[in-house]
Amino acid sequence: MHRSLLRRIAALAPVLALPLFVQACTDSANQMPQGNASNAVAADGGNPIAVNNDLAGATPMKDRVAVIGLLNKRNGLTQDLKMKPGEALRVGNAIVRLRACETAAPWEEMQETGAFVQLDVRAPKEEKWLRVFSGWLFRERPDRNVVQHPVYDVWVKSCTMTWPDTGPDTVKAGAKSSANAASASGPGPADNSADSSASETSESASPSNN
């Protein structure tokens, strides 16, 4: 069986190790957009993270599309944020960054959808951003499927990507059945008749004792 989604993600741990908190940002990108308290606007997302897939045909990380759910508990507003790895969207005092996303290959036993998400929250009184979460979320795991913040909840809803139809150890059913059938079958009628003709010729060539 091809290595699991968790093994591919575990290989990224050293690359994804980031400080929990970020320093105050002073550039214009971090100023509060006028009239965008609830609408998502683009923010600096950083670079997507490359996952080393063994198989040709898997969607490159930069071309995958994830949907991340965001809940503002203060106003009860829920939004679906559609983005690619390396992109970020800002909604009010929250910035959601997507660094990577992946779904399990169809031949893997455990089917999971995961995304590496970072959540930065702006403290209005302190005028600085805090990194409150940076890590993987898994849609199918109750203990790791949502970021629970006093104001914002974030969770992964989907990751759109494709895998090749077969894995590196896959044997097509049709080819395997044909091979088994060929090895299990005995000599055909033509072979039997040839053996019979040879036997009759040998008997007729032998001298008679009479």
C-alpha cells in the first residue's frame, strides 16, 4: 500500500515549524480595510509548501483548491473561504492563511482531507497581530478538525485535487485474471490431437510379431 497521508504530512513537520506568535506588522497590508469588517479580502499568504508525492499525475500543491470555513462568534457570520496554497484572506480582525492541503489517495485505507492552516488575529487595542494557530486540520477527526478561538472558529471543508487511477503497486484486475487463467489452463485440443497422431504413427511403424 502507498504511504498514507499522515506519513506525507509528517515529512513536512520540520519545514512547517513556525513561531506561535508573530511581531507587530506596520506595513499598509495590515491596516484595517475600510468597510470590510465582514467581507474577505486578499492578504499576504506566503509560499505554498511542496509535498513530495511519489506519483506522477497528482495535482501540484500550487494548483489545489481548498475551502476553509470561518465562524465569527460575535456576529454569528459563517463564511467559506476558497483559496489555493500560498494564499490568504482577511475577514475583519482575522487572517486565514493556507499553506498546504491534501486528500488521501483513493487506494489508501483511511480516507482523510487535511489542510495546513494559519490563523492570525489582530488585537485592536494593542495594534498587533498574534499567530493563534499554525498546524494541520483534518476534516474527519473530531479532535483535530477545528481551531477554537474565543472569537473565531476555523475548519477545513474540502481540498480539490486529483490522483492517478492506480498506485505504484497496483495490478490491474483484468491483466491479473488473464495471467491466472493462462497458467491454470491445460493443453488445448490441438495439442491433444497432435500427441494422439504421434502415438498412432509410432504404433504403425513397429514390426509385427505375427
